[in-house]
Amino acid sequence: MNYYISDLHLFHEASIRFDNRPFGSLDEMHESVVSRWNNKVNNGDIVYILGDMSMRGRKNSYRLLLH
């Protein structure tokens, strides 16, 4: 299956407010994104991230989310 996604805005705390996202913190948003991703995307699937994956974050932080 091919999936297309954009505007994850990981590590962008202000996106919660700007985009009216239903999260109280970045940790809550990241947990939700990872959980939903893992429940939908399977081995062999291709995910095209079209842009705005993140605002900031350290390399190790990305590894924790994208393992």
C-alpha cells in the first residue's frame, strides 16, 4: 500500500495551538502519531512524506520516533 502524508510538524510545539490539534503536549502528540502510524503502516508499505515533517529536534530524537 502507498500512503501520502504531510505536515506532521514533529517537535513543533506551537503547531498544537496553530493547527488546533487535540494534544496537551509534544509528548502526547508524538505518542499519538507513532501509535496511529504503527497501527496503519505495515512492512512493505511505502510512505511518501510530502513536507513539513518536523520543526526542530535532535538526530537522536528522530531515531526514537522513527525506529
